[in-house]
Amino acid sequence: MGRSSYYHPDTMALHSGYVPESDHGSRAVPIYQTTSYVFDSVDDASSLFNVEQGGHIYSRISNPTVAVLEQRLAALEGGSGAICTASGMSALFTTFITLCSAGDHIVSSGQIYGSTATLLRHTLKRLGIETTFVSINDQGALEGAIRANTKMVFCESIGNPGLEVANLPQINSIASQHGLPVVVDATFAPPGLCNTIESGANVIVHSATKWIGGHGAAVGGVVIDGGNFDWEASGRFPELTEPYEPFHGIKFWEEFGPNALAMKIRAESMRDIGACMSPNNAFLLLQGIETLNMRMKQHIANTKDMVQWLQSQEQVTWVNHPDLPSNPSNAIARELFPNGAGSMLCFGVVGGRAGGGAFIDSLKLASNLANVGDSRTLVLHPGSTTHSRLTHDAMVAAGISEDLIRVSVGIEGIKDIQADFANGLRAAQRVAESQS
Amino acid sequence: MKLMVNGYEAHVATGGKKFEKNLPTVLFLHGSGLDHRSWALQTRWFAYNGFGVLAPDFPGHSLSKGAPCVTIEDSGKWLADFLDAMGVREAHVVGHSQGFLSALELSKLKPTALKSLIGVGTAAAIPVNPMLIETAERSPMKAADLMLQWGFGHQTQMGVSATPGMQPIAIGRQIMGNNPLAVDLQCCADYCGGVDAVGLVTAPSAMILAGQDKMTPIKAGLAIADHLQAKLVVLRNYGHMLPIEAPKQVLVALREFILSVEKQIGASSSS
């Protein structure tokens, strides 16, 4: 169970992590566009390097503007700490590489973002870290995939693009029996939609580029330490419980307890990998967070309308959203997402892949691009873009069909989105008629 | 490090360096429901700057085994046994909140064990509302929430952290919610020997108090400071959880005082 603040989430979104600084009283979070920070003295520098005091040394490791974003995201998710990174993918890589070494193993949901699947299947394999992909809500498959060298169970809270909601309480129950943390990419479920830590996550990763930023203006990622995993009791994580030589033999768990993972990422991955977020991007993402909850209400309302509208269109062959009873994870979606399971939906049109192409190419308002979570409506054909590097079997496991069109429903006027889609559906209809 | 005290394994943090008992020792004592991590950002400085550091988890707390002490007097006795087990004859003793009450009892039992006494966010008595104790018995996490809402000052409530990216409330909550909080609170509520114990303290002393402390209001801390003729440091913009929410300011106050005591000891032993 996580909780980092006693303010309402709407208040946290506006205030957490910052009170007006004393020199000038800046109400907005200042952009600390600096590489480094002057030390008071040699002793002061030494104590900062040795974690005898908190503070900033070099912006690859931490930066005051980025720290506000980190503290705000940790507060919104109820985590003990957060580390922002250059992108969602760097947040994932940082998490995997902090918890796994050569010879280790990950159990992952098969229904995940294409680049994450590639990272697990190819890049990490090259580093000696193996992954077994399973249908994450299949208890037997999950349990059967766990090995002595497994370090985590990984999934997306809402799978991309198949929109399967991970049964986090069930996954946590199995993982915790084996002393394993549950690492959840919650990009499709931004803070406020689902209490991800309370539901069973021990570590949350977001691509902050998406709904958190919300305006398609800045790329960024974050790892949030849930603070609710006992790394020592697990017995699988000497990285956190045994002396860490490059840092005077520090034992992260003993010294920091609930924020051991976040501190390790700061001390090791930010130093060695250096995938830091720029302060300017942190500022832009902070502007997005301020209205996150309000935007999400409109995203959800528009999505509900779009799902209903698409179902009534004769050119639409199928519609998928976790809130629909036809979605296999609908029951758990209703439990974990009481206000609506996000603003991603998928559907198929008449005319198959060619029909889908005609639909997308006819749109004027919605944008055909490789992003989601923008305030504007976005569409994509994953089979030929984000997931095109997957094999046929991996595509099926990821819940992708040839005709699948992925929609990130924006917050425009609903009638305008529907009018645009109606135009696209007529184009698909023409393709279908030409095929018959 | 681990050691056996009264038949149970105790965990003691040593500031990231092996404990050297030939160096001046600083003993850090945590408050109700907390553990050695309250002192994470003070212990490392002392350990790396010429001191031997001991920050134990009291019995039954976090990494220490055994049953929790059920009275403050018991915790003072446990500290005396702990120092014996460590082979430490004397130490600068720093106590946060309830930890200071335990330090007072140690002082009563073993006055020569205290080179100096420092209270942080504390008083000679810490009355506790019985409803809070009942809540802690039923749900330590709920009681921790109530205490953390009162315990941290405004800046921490706003999510500001001395350590970039971290959230002290969530960290405190995880620790307190999994420790024997109700037992600790009952210890505080029952303890009434503080004023007498303060009267017996002969070691040099300091009080580091918080201007926004709602758990042990500053008025009570000022009274002890007066009684002890202690060096007084008041950190106006912080709450009760001083070691966590104002770690650098607490460290500065601690090291100035402890170094000054060491200097006096050095001067008197050379004269």
C-alpha cells in the first residue's frame, strides 16, 4: 500500500515537490538549466559524494527541476521515491539493468509494447539476461515460468496494443510467493486511473511522454519505487542487500530500506548509463501534470463515447476496450479502473489491412503517428509500425491482428472526432467494396 | 552489523563503515515505530569523520529480532546491555522523540556512559492520545498516517525532500506501519520518569527542536533545555520528524555540538 502525501491528488498534481523558493518567490517551478552545482567547501563536496547529505552534484545524477517532477510523480503514485530518465525506454532499461545481471531471468507478459519486447527478447539477451514471455493472467503459465534465477515479473497494467488489463493482485500473489517484485509499465494507466501500487506493483515505470506530459512536447520516463518490497527477505537481490563496492561498500537496503531501489538507480544507473532527463523537459512535463486529472476525465469521457459510437458503425468489424464485456480482462478492468480503463481503444474495419490503411490516410483531425497520450487524437497501424519487428506468433501473443487500428482518444470535441472517423470509415468501405 | 543482546539478534547500523570502538562513539536512537534509517543522513557523516557510529534498531523493530520493550525503563536497560555487548564504555547519545526518553533512562542507569546527551524533536514526557494507541493496535498503517500528518512540517507535506526524488512520508509510512507502533506509543504514554531523569543528567547536553512540532510541542522541549542548561538549536520551519525532514540542519547542529564537547574533553585531558 503506498501513500506519499495527504493532499488530494488534484492538489498534489499542482503542488507536490515544490514550495516557492526563497530568493525570488517564483510560483512556477524554476528551470535549473545547469550542469553542476557549486559546493560550499571541499568537505561539503565530499559529504555530497558520500551520501552524507542530500543535494545536487551534477545534472546527470540529479537536478532541482527534475527532482520536483520526481517527487510529484512519487506522490501521485504513492511511491517512496522516483527517478526520472530521458525516456520511457531508458526508464525500463534502467530498471532491468539495476535488478538483473548476466545469468538472470525475467518473466514478462507477452502483451507489451513492441520496443520493450525487442529490448527483452534481443538486447537484454545479448547481455545474458533471458526473458520468458507468458500470458500474464494465466496463473499456471506465470508460475511455471518462474525459475531460481528469475528476478522479476514484468507486465504493462494495460497491454499495448492488445488492451489486456494485467490482474495485478493475482500476479503479485504469485510473485510474492517466490520473493519476486512485480514491475509494472503503467504508461497506459497514468496516476489517478488506477492505484497501481495498492493493486500489487512494487515498481512502476511510466513513459512520461504520454498522458503525464499530455501535449506531445517532451520525451521522458520515470521509475517509481513502491517502497513495499522487502529486498532482503526475498533473498534474490544481493545487488541491494550486499556491499556495493563502487560506493564504499554501501548496503542500499540496510541504509535506505523502502527507497533502496530508487537510491541504487540514482547512485549506479544515472552515474553509469547517464540517461538523464533534461530540466527543460522536466518543466514541460510538470506543466502537463498540473492538468493531468482534468484531462484524464475528458479522455475517459470521449473514449466511452467513441467506443459506443464505433460499435454502431457498420464498417467497423470489431472494437476492443477493457471496459467492454468482450475484452477478456473486463472483470479485472472494472475492479482496478472503476472510472474507466484508459483512453486507448482498438478496432478493425472492413477491407482488412488495406481498409485500415485507407481509414488512417483519410483522417484530417486525428494524427497518424507513433505516440499515444497526447491531448490530440492519435491513430496508428501497429502491425506495420511499432510492432512490425515482431514475428507472427509474437504479434498474436501481443494481441495484434492485421486489421488492428490503435486509437489514442484525445480531448477534442467528440462530434469532431466522430466526423473525422466517419470520413475514414467511408474510405475503408470503398476499399472493401473494391475487393468484393 | 548484527550482535546478540539478551539472547536476541540486534541490528545496528554503523554509518557505512566498520565500527571502531577506539574512536569516540556516537549512539543514535530512533523514535516511535521508526528505525536506524531515521539517521541515514547523519550517521554517514560521523562514521566518515572520525567517529564510531551505532544506530541500533530497538528490539522487535525493522531488522532487530526479539520482543519490543514494553516500558521506557526497559528500553534504557536494553541500551545499557547493548553498550556492554558492544564493549562501549561511553558515547555521545542522540535521541529522537521516544529515543530521547530511552536515553534519559540509560543516563539514570549508567550516568558515566553518556559523554553528552542530545535530544532531537522531543520532551521529557510524550503524552499520547489513547485513541491513537487503539488505532495503532488495530491498524499500525492508519496510526502511522495520523502521526505522519502531524509529524512532518509543511514543506514535507508539500512533497519537498532533502534527498532529491524521494518522498519521506512514504518512507516513514512503510517503516512505521510494519513496526510495533502501538507498543511504542504505550511506552511513551506510560512514562512519567522523564523530569526526574533530566534532573540527574550531568553530561553536557543539547536540544535540537522544531518550530512546527505538533507531536512534542516546542514549549516542552524548551523547558528541558532550560532545566539541562542545554545548548539550544531551534529549526523554525520544520516539524517533529527533524532527522528526516531537515537532515542537513540537524547534522550541522549535531556535529558542532559533539565536536565542541570532544574539544573540551581533549583540552581537559591535556591540561
